[in-house]
Amino acid sequence: MNDRSATASALPPAPPVLNQPLLPSTTYPTVMHWERPEKPAPPRTLLAIGIAGTAGAVALPETTSGIGYVIVAIACAAAAWMVMRRPAPGTLAWGGLSLALIGITPFRDADWLFYLCLLGSLAAASLALAGGRSLAGIFLGSVTVTFASMLAVPWVLRGLKALRDNGKSHRKVRVAKPVLLSAALLVVFVPLLASADAAFADLLGSITPDVDGDFTVRWFLLFVLVAIGMAGASLVIASGPELPDEPRKPSRLSIMEWAMPVGILVLLFTAFAAVQFTVLFGGADYVLHTADVTSAQYARGGFWQLVAVTVLTLGVVAAAARWAPRRTSAERTWLRGLLGSLSLLVLVIVASALSRMWTYQQAYGFTVLRLSVEAFELWLGLLYVLVLVAGVRLEARWLPRAIVGSGLAGLFLFALVNPERVVAEHNVDRYEQTKKVDVDYLSRLSADAVPVLLRLPVEHRCAMTGALERLDDRSWQSWNLSRATALPRVTGLRAECSTRY
């Protein structure tokens, strides 16, 4: 044995590999394949997050709707543009839809409508960054930014640490100097101008918040909330997940296995459609006398069942389109014929449901719920039209995006129509014809309906003044066109009612 061998044998054994520290995972623990970014958040991204957080702290109002939400949305969109630099056409389309939905909130006061538009806007903004093609991909893409907001905090902290370690560069000094100089000038000249003119001082007082403990806590919480959301959006831009977009697998079903149940459903719907055409040409009285039901029972009782049929049939169409074979020309012909016939028959069911609800509302008055489900049924009818278009070439890769996009666009149009005002107009028109009105229900409507409700007689108007006490814009962030329009009218109504009663 030589000296080298003796020395090697005298050394202690090397530690086992299992005792070595494990390397951190390169992916996030989610249902999607999501690579962690290797580099920390860059300074440009940190600046964008700071801009969005500051906008949220300054502009978000205390009310459920107001112009402040639009300001924050525009600031976040600009910050995302700064991080992304070159957005794709799909990003611009979803992003424009997101801004349109949140942009309707300064013009509508209804709380329920605001929450719907806010959720739709957030979903569209997430789709603008994450994308998605299949139904599963679009669903996950609509909530990706929410997941990313929880995952992005360590990434941002690494960026802040790297920024601190790198020290101040010449560019940072050049940026910091004008900012500090501008702040110094404002500190000097703003108090002088405010003390020189009372009107200017009042203007500053109206736009400058009163700083106290509650305001500081609220400002800090809003900054953190919006900044975390922007951090999630930035993480998706820097390293987004791979959303599921699996191609359609070959089907093992035969024509008989799927065509028989769908064909039976087509025959059933054909019989129902024949009855509906009997109603159309023979009049509703024919069906009412035949079925021994009242007009209210026929209109109200059938509507919800037909909505359920419409929704369930959409699932049948989706399952058949997913698993039905299309290898041969005969299989493709059967698929087009049966699904096309089923979709056309469902359109008759949609028309019947809408006709029943319209008849019921004409007799018993409009409500927001009834108008909303009518709009939902109209959207379902549009989905069947899209299915018919997709069935022409049996190509539906665009269909999931069209379904979600049409739903969000329909929500925007529904908010644009001003549903509570529409409900108020129909109920006031019904009162002028029948002298019947539900004052208690109308008093629960928002400021969107106030201009129409003032057409009612004074005794009914005065009964609603107590419910309209909330019409008060507390700050410029809370400014809303409906409230700003309704507030002077309600103030005049209160004065009128106080003199009469």
C-alpha cells in the first residue's frame, strides 16, 4: 500500500448525500405547471407595483361605487403596460373589456350591479394576462392573478433586497433629485397660496383628506392590498403558468351509443315546440283552457323549469360534442344534424321562457330579479347560436373564449341599460295605467331609479325619502353620476315633504 492509499484510508468517511440541504423547488405548488422566476423582481416591476399601490391608497372610495375605482383601474393598467411593454392583441381585448366593466361603476349606484361588474372586471383582467383557450384553461386563467398575488410576495421581497444590495445607481439619483425638489417646492408654495386666497384654500381642503389614525391605517391597508394584487399581475407577466389546453382525444363510442339518447331528446323537444307554436297561433287562452291553469301559473310556473331545461341541455350538447365520434363522414353528419336540431329547438324553448316572463311582468310588475333572469336567458340563447356556428365546421376551439367574452360583454351592456331605471319606468307606467304600485319595493332601489320615481304622486314620493338617506358623496373618490344627479332632487323632495307632513 502506498502513502496516498494510507492517507485516504485514514480520512473520515464522507457524509451521506441525504444529509445535504435540498435545493428549492423550481415550480409553484399549484394544479398548473408554474415555473418560479429565477431572477428577483426587477426595479421597473417594483416601481409599477408602487404606482398601483399608491393609486389604490389615494383614490379608492369608501362607497361601493365611485370614480376612484376607475382611476385605480387605469393606474393598474398603466403599471401592467409598463411591466409588459408589448401586449398581445388578446391581452388588449380582455384588458379593454375589463376597463369597460369597471368604467361603468361611476355611472351606476346599485350595489349588486357594482359587485357583478367588479368581479367581471377582475376576471377579464386576469384573462388578459394569463390567457386560456379551453374551458378549464379559461376558468383557471380568470383566477390566476388571485393565486399569483399570494405567490408573488417572496419574489417581490427578493427584488427589494436586490435593489438595496445594489446600491444607488446614477439613474436612481437622477430620478430622486427632481422628485425631492418638486416636493420641497410644494411644501413652500402651497401654504403661501392657500393663505393668500380663501377659495383656493377651500379647494385644497376639499381634495386633501384629514390625516388621522384611522386614515393612516386605511391608507396603509389599501396600499398593501392593491400592491399585492399588482405584484400578482406582474408575476403572471414575468412567469405565467401553463394553462391546460389538451387536444380532443379520439372517441370510442359508436353512433348508436350517443345518437339514441340525443335523438330521443330531439323528439321530446319537437313535441314541446309544437305546443309552443300552438300557443303562438292559437293564443294563450287555448292552452290555459286545455291545461286548466291560470295565467299567472302558466307564466311564472313554466319559466324556471324552462331555464333549467336550457341550462341542462347545454351540458348535453357539450358532452356530445366532446365524446361523440367524428372519424367518418356519416358520423360528422349525424353530429351536425342532431346537435343542430337540438340547438334550434332549444331556441324555441328560450323564446317560450322569455315570453312567459314578459307576460308575468306585464301583469304583476317588473323587478330586478325578473329582469336579470331574462337577460341571463337571452345570453343562453346566444350560446346556442354560437354552438350552431361552431357546428358548421365542427371546429370549436374559439367557442370557450366566445362564451366567456360574450358573458362579460353582456354584463357590460346590461349595466349600460341601467336595469333599476328600467324597472322603475315600467312600474311607474303600470301605476299610471292601473294605479297599482309596490312602494316598499321601489323604495329599496338605488339612486339609478330616483329620476323616474319622482314621477309618482307626492304621497308615494314622501314614503320613499327615508330609504334615500344614503345619497351623500363623502369625498371626490366617491363621486357617482347617479348620486350626484339624484341628491339635489331628493333634497328638494325632503323639503317638500317636511312642509306637507
